[in-house]
Amino acid sequence: MTDHAHAPRRAIVTAGDSGIGRATAVALAAAGMEVAITWHSDQAGAEQTAEEARTHGARAITAQLDVADIPACGDVIDSLVGELGGLDVFVNNAGTGSSTPFLDLSLDDWRHVLDTDLTGAFVCLQRAARAMVAAGNGGRLIAVTSVHAHQPMVGSSAYDAAKHGLSGLMKNLALELGSAGISAVSVAPGEIATPMTGQTDADPHAQDRPGIPLGRPGDAREVAALIAFLASPPAAYISGASVVIDGGMLQMGPQAGAAIESHEWRTT
């Protein structure tokens, strides 16, 4: 077995054009890394992320990536590794979801969510891992999953299944790649104030969330700070874990269940 705790220098962050991805790319740049930022449809957003990363003195590049374009999505990762000259940290942040009851969910919608959140993630993680193993310097694989990798939500059967699968995949990677000095960790956010939750530019501290113990959504920069720590040398021994960052939301099961006074939750 090998032990690699050297300072990481090169990172890829998928879906770095907004939200958690943008905050993560900037946080890694602030930590001294060159960053490659991918975007699906918002090229301008990715360029804004790159500009912010460069204010920290970091090199930043961008590329278009559709993780549901399988297996071509892996070729984009290979290309970015080549452009960076190697890879130390890969953050699988790209994802999508649906809000459709299980009985109404179409096979096409199911496949799109699974392709984006799980199969495309597999392809990209595999390409990143192969590059790390070939280089022999270890590395960090970090997947942004969700609290719904731990607990389900009505209307999110495809998303829940995909995130459970991705979390399980990361545990397997920790087993198989540890001897190469590669750690694999999931980061499971709760409600975070980002465009994905309909809270573009919202101040999370100004939002009231009675159902979350801390009483507010999270800030994307809080998630990014966790990811930056997990990518750092002091976190070298963390692998196979799913680190939840949700303001205590997952602890609310019995408490919330006892407080519900109608059956509306079954169809919302």
C-alpha cells in the first residue's frame, strides 16, 4: 500500500457554472489548485467562475460536458486531465432530478436521471481514477450526492435511486482504490440556497426553515469549504464516508413525522 498526502495541485469540478460547483471551484483555487470547470448549458456562468478563480492567482480552464452523453463524457475528462497536465482532485458535482410521482414517472425520465446522476458519474469517475492510478501520486474522488442518498422524498424516486447508487459506488471506490492512495468520499448536502433549489442569489441566513434544526438553508460556500477540506492533506485518511451537511435535517424524521397533521405530504 502507498500513502500519498502531498498537496493537491490540479482539480476538475463538474457543473462549476453555478451553485455548489462554482463555490467549490473557487474554494479549490483559493487553496492553490489549478481548476478545470465544466458546464452543460451555461458557458457564461462557467467563465464567470473561472474569472473568480483567477482572482486567487489560479489557472482556470473551462469545457462543455454533458454527463448524460455516455461514454463521450469520459473523453472530456481525459482531455481536461491532459490540459491540466495531471489530476489530483475530481469533484463529481453534476446532477439532475425530477419531481414526478413514481406511478407517473416515464422510462425516458428515469433513464435521463440515472444516466446523469449515476451512469455518467461512473464514467467520469472511472476516467479520473484511471488517470490518478497511472500517475501513481494518489488522489481524491469526491462526489456530491444528497441527503436523499440517505433518506427518500416523495416524487423523487429516480433521484433517490441514483443518489443511493452513487453513494454506494463511492464506498466501493474507497475499497478498490485505497491501495493506490486514492480516497473516495461522498458529500451529502441538504437544502442549499442555489439555482437548483430555486434560490438564485438568495441569502440563506434570511430564509426561515422551521423544519431544519438550524432554521435556514445552507450556503453553497459552506459546502465548498467542506469539499476543500476533504481535498486537503489533513483529510487524507477520510475515505468511504458520506459526510452530511444539512443543518440537522436528517435528524428530523421522528420529530417531523409526529408533527405532521395532514396527508398532504403524500402528494407534494
